Amino acid sequence: MTHAVAPDMPVYPGTEPPRIAEACTLEKDGFKETLLTLYSHTGTHMDSPAHLFSLGKTLDVYDPGYFYGRALALDVSGCKRNIEKKDLLPHEARIKKAAFLLFYTGWEKLWGTQGYFSGFPVLSQEAARWLAQQNLKAVGVDAISVDPVEGVSSLPVHRTLLGNEILIIENLVNLHLLIGREFILCCPPLKIAGADGAPVRALAVVHP
């Protein structure tokens, strides 16, 4: 469920792409080592409340078990612009049983193209506020953000979710394989001190 980190990967507009440099070689040093330089919100990653709030929790303070639990993937690819509360209510019973809610928008198919950065459906404020009242650990998407990239944005969905200590996972992949299936999500971030965000290696454990 995770995109590979590579120098040519899509990154949020204004963010520098990751740099991967050969630091040591077998020929010169007798061992191989690579220098990685990347922003904390590169690739498939998790946002913490500290991403937007000065007193918000950082990812390193969460117990590792927090990043493991029952998950639900919903197909919202038919939503034109907003994911409304009415789109969520038919799934209310399953949402209430889930620790993680993942939205398949279909934008993962546009990874590596300019189209990846615009037009994807996002939660309306009503829908975001409703989700903030649920017992969720995190909300995830297969898009670059849970808020629109184009235009001036105060990141309202980010603020609603993170302000209620619901973490955010962005740039997921292969969510279409999980629609209608029961699965456990395992998504521990890199343990970086004071992390406002960090890359994750997200895995789904699917029940047969």
C-alpha cells in the first residue's frame, strides 16, 4: 500500500523531491551505504497533529500498537468533488467498528502525472466533522492530500481531523484491492523525534 521513495516521485507542490545519493561503495569502502534527504511528508506518509498545531502530538509519542487495527476501505471514486456525509452514512455501522478509514478515490492511477495534483474528491466540512466524532485512529487517501491542492486553502479537513487527534495518511496505493474486504491495517511511521509527519510502510492483512 506504499509507493517506493525515488528521486522522480510526485511530491506536494513546493516541496523538494527526495535525494538519494551513493555515500559509500563496495569498491571504495568495502560496504554500500546511501545518503537519503527527504521531507517528512514525502511519499506515502502520516501527518501528526503537530503538523498544524503548536501543542499537537508528534508521531514518536504514540505507542506502536496505535498504528495497527481494523480498517475499512470505501470506494468514493464516483464522488465528483466532495465526499459528503450522505456518502458515509450507509457505511456508518462498519465505520464505527473500524480504527482506520481509507478512501479509494482512484487518483492512485494518476501517480506520476500532473493530473495527480488536482480534481480528487475530498471530504466536505460536514463529513469531516462527522468523522471527527467517530472513534477513528486515522483517515487515509490514495491522493496527494485530504484537502484540495489548487487555490488558496486553509487546510480545513486537515484541521478538523488533526484537531481531533485523528491522524492522516496520504499517497496510499492499491486501495482498490481492499474494497468490500475485511482487513487489518499496519502502518507504523518512521520513529523520528518530534515528528510532524513521517513516511510509513502501510500493509494490509486481509482475512481469507
